[in-house]
Amino acid sequence: MSTPSTYDLVIIGAGPGGYVGAIRASQLGLKTCVVEKDKCGGVCLNWGCIPSKNLIHQAQTFAEIKALEDMGVEVNPDGFDYGVVQKKSRSVTQRLNKGIEFLLKKNKVELIKGEARIENVGKIGLSDGRTIYGKNIIIATGSRPSAVPGFEFDHQRVLSSNDILAMQTLPKSLIILGAGAIGCEFSYVMNTFGVKVTLVEMVDQVLPFEDDEIAAQLKKAFTKSGIDVLTGHKAVSMDKSGKDIAVTLADGNGKQQVVEAEKVLCVFGRRPNTENIGLEKLGIETEQGYIPVGEYYQTAVSHVFAIGDVVATPLLAHVASKEAEIAVEYIAGHAADKKIDMDAIPSAIYCEPQVASFGLRESQAKADNIKYKKTVFPYSAIGKAVAIDQGEGFAKVLIDPKSREILGCHIIGHDATELIHELLLAKSAELLPDDIARMVHSHPTLSEILMEVMRGTSGEAIHI
């Protein structure tokens, strides 16, 4: 019988937290393995960020048909095949899967395919019957779509976010329940490809965790594009007995209406994968399914850590990756950072127009009685935006009126998800609005909106 393998670090899950942590651990000299029951890349690469962004890219290309027609080009879309679109999104995923496996191998990280269950501190049982040992363990098992009673997935007509990514033919109509990032992104994609979309959100705005003015602008853009947006409406029940699915909605006053569609996409959030991994063997208790952690993502049990979607931080790939690095550097004795500052996490939604933000929201400032100064600058006053027919949207910053510290930034418009990082870097470096306002920005570029909005904090914007 062979001797069980022993590692400095065993990571359970090869998503954007697990595989990044594994590579960083190897860089720091730790003998590392990562156990993955499915494909490398986790939800983000396989059933989230990457395939959905490919669909968005293809939808944007499809939308250019009108621009071509405006130039006199005749385009016949009769041969359009959504199955080809979906297949391309999966091919991108497969290529990146192989890329991650290559990176793990290049960095001398052992990849073990199979399920893992913690049997004791430092002892992990594998689904093939083997046992491995790890001086340290990182739990990075991710999350899954959350089902709500009465709206259970049947994976054919009532869809999860995974299901819609696997869908090879378009429905004529679609109800999307939940107007968070996923709901808004798929609203854009499906609507662009000609599906009749009804987007429903229980609270009074789309993107409930974004700035209210940004959300209002997105709702306006969606409505203009033909999406029926119903905010302040709760899904009460669902009837699948007819040809179309009938969903009963109730507004804030209890008034009900019924909307019908061929299919329903339910995006009510996600649930952490913390069951059946051995937490009870360690005595680790979860809170609403999430694992409590310390400032370096250590659990209540020594040498056991948890990162990504299994901890109560934003369920974002870039958050999981950074948390993994912090935990690994702590394990290796190279601790540089502690828990991520929530105000330094960028949010990005990739519908059109794009939405990006970080830090303080205006509604939050009002609720917490935080003093602030707001400045807004429109895309329509930026030469590059007008030149490329992308004049919709605005940038908004909140600063401390005394110290002039940047408190938050919110952008809606073309390439907002790329633009946001200049101001986030400025905040992280403790720069002030004047530092950005005085910096020379190339002309014409969309980034000039950041210079102008920062000039606006002093009442010195030029182009408005």
C-alpha cells in the first residue's frame, strides 16, 4: 500500500479562489494540491462570468446590424442560429479550462480530480477512496443558484443561471425574476437577440445594491430598448399548466397582475456549498450557510481557512481570488494584507449600458447621516463618447466636503467596467480629486469623463 501524500496546503475547489490560491502558494514555496470535482475555473469560468460575457459580446455584435443598416448595408438575419452563439460561449470556457490546468501544472500544483471531504484536522478523504494530508486546508467550494419554494427549477422551462447558459434555442418570451447583475445581463442578451423580456424586481429599483440614480438610468435604457421592467413587484406564484408559464405578481399595495412567457429565469441569489464537506467533523458551525472567518480568512479551527463564496463577502470572482492570496500569504508567513476593505471592491455589471462602482452610495450616505458632496458629469459632454455613438450615461462621484477624500464612484455608460479602476486606484493611493483633475488625459478618450467629473468637484469642469 502506498504512503498517503502529505502537502503543506490542500485547497478544496479550483475556482477563481482555489486555483489562484494554489498558484500563489506554489510561488511561495508551499507543496500544494487542489481538489476539484468538476472542471477548473469554478462557477465563474464554467457557468458565470466568462460564458456570459461571451454571450454579451456576441449580442453586442448582433446589435451592430442596425449600425450597418444605417450605413446602407443590407443585412439578412434569417440564417441566425443561437445554437452557434451558445456553442461559441462553451468553446471559450473549454479553452480557458485547459489554460488553468496548464498554469497549475506549470506552477507544480497537483490537481486531483474528485470530491473531497474533511475527516479531521489535516486529513482529507477523496471520492476514489484515497486519503491525503494537508498541514493547512483552504475551503473554496463556491456556491450554486438558490431555489425558492414555488419557483423550483425544472431546468427546461423554469431556469437557473446555469440552465440559460446551456440553452441552445431561444424562447419567444422570457420572464426574469430578479434584477441583480445576472438578471440585468441576461435581460440585455435575450432582448438583443429578439426575445420578449419581462424583468421583475421585488424592490423599487433594478440593481438593488447600486446607486439609485444609476439604477434609474439603467431602467430607462432597458425600457427604451423594449424590455418590460417591473420594479417593486414580488413574484407570488407560478402556474406551469398552460402553454406559457403564468407568474402572478403583487406590487407594494398588494395589487396583483399576471405576466406570461414561454420560459422563466429565476435569479434569486446563490447559496454557499458548505454541506457535505466535513465541517461537522471539525466542529465548524455556519451562519446562514456561510463559514465565519477572521482577518486572514482563518476559521475557528487552526490551520483551516475559507474563502470565496462560502464566506459572507460579495460573491465575486475577484473577491475570491484576493481572499485566497491573503490566506495563502498568511499561511506562508508573508502576510501583507488583511481582510479586503469592502469600499475598495469594484462592482461591474456588463449589460449595455455598463454599470460600475465602488464605495459609498448616496442612499447609504443619507441613511447613515454621512456628509458628502456629489458631482455628476454626462457621457454626452465627452467628445469620444459622442464620436462613437455612446453618449448615454454619466459618472458620479461622492467626496468628503472637508477632507475631499473620494468616498465613492458610480458610472453608467460605455466601458464603465474598465473606467472605474482609475478612480479606485486613486482612492487606494489616497489621491484627491485635484490629482486626477490635473492629470493630462489623452483626447479624445472616454477616460476624460473621470478628469471632468473630478474637476467638477471644485466647480471647474470645462465641457459642461
